[in-house]
Amino acid sequence: MSPAEPDVVADTVVVNYFVAVGAFDLLATLLGGVVFVPRAVFDPDEPESVADAAVSELRAGLRFHRRRAGDDRTPLVLRQRSERALPQLETLPSLAASGRLVALDLSNEELRLFAQLRSVDYVRQFARVAGLGRGEAAALAITLTRGCRRATDDQDAIEVARGVNPELPIHRIRALLLRAVEVGLIARPRARELHRAMVEAGFWDRGAL
């Protein structure tokens, strides 16, 4: 499969938590060997001089954890959360350089759909009160246009995706971990351990594995 033909497109939340707990390789295996994301999620080519407000979402998260890990004014529990995640998030550029994390550019059609998905007026029909974030909108624009599957755990993105195309396959984090158990990639205790680590890293999930 070439980088131009993704089967599954992931957004920020999925990549963020798998990377944060050191399980990127597991995610890549589950998604066919390569993790495809829009450049809004991670852009390996953006210079360090790009402002936080304009930088790709995963790089913005990396910068945030760098600052918080070194800020003595931050509550200890939050500083330790960043200290645990930071070494893993620092691997994002090398993952992209290795070809295992691939950034996708939007076509003109996808750019138009991206703008719609960012619009409050458009998503209001799906009972949403705010447009989708940049990464979620870009990933959904690609999946709807190219007929890909979707890896996300963003509830607004899921509701809009189901509203536009009820048949669109969506892979949530917990389902991905269970799939890893089903196909023999990891044992269930390891899946529970990873899920627990993600929750401790900030992943909001009311369910248990």
C-alpha cells in the first residue's frame, strides 16, 4: 500500500495516546503497518518557528508537554504525567522519517469539505455546537472522500461522521486494543495495562477493558 492510498486514517487522539504509552508499533500493526494522518495532525516538515496556534496538533502537544514537564509551578501529578509521555512524544519526527507515520495532504475537494466540517453552521445539523477541530475535520474529509476507514475517539467527530455516512467504519481506542488481543498481538492483561496507562495519561474513557 502506497502512502497515497491509505486504508485507515487516524486523528490526533488515537495517535497521541498510543504514542504516549509507547505503543505506536502496536497501532501501526493494527492499521496495516503504517499510520496515516493529515498534516493537521502531524506535519513533519513544519519548522520549529511555527507558532503554537498554527502548528500541527501533535507537535502542539509535544511543545505543551515539554513546557509542563519543566515547570515547577505545575502540580506534581500533572508534571509527572508530562514527564512520562514526553520521551515517547519526542519520537514523532523519527517515526515520520522512518515512513511509519505518514502525513497526507488534502485535495481541493477535501479542503472544501474540511472547511465545512470546521463550520458551526454545517455541524449544527448533527446536534454539534462547535465545528470539528483541525485534525478531526481533516481526517474525516479524507475518509469521506477516499472511502477509507476512520480511527478516532473524538465524540464530536464520531457523531458527525455517523451523520454524514452511517456506514463509515470507525475504530475507537478500546476496540483497537481488543482487536489486538483477538488477533494475538498482545494478551488481555497487556491490553488492560495499556488502557489504564492511557487513562492515566489523560484519555477520557468511562469503559473498562
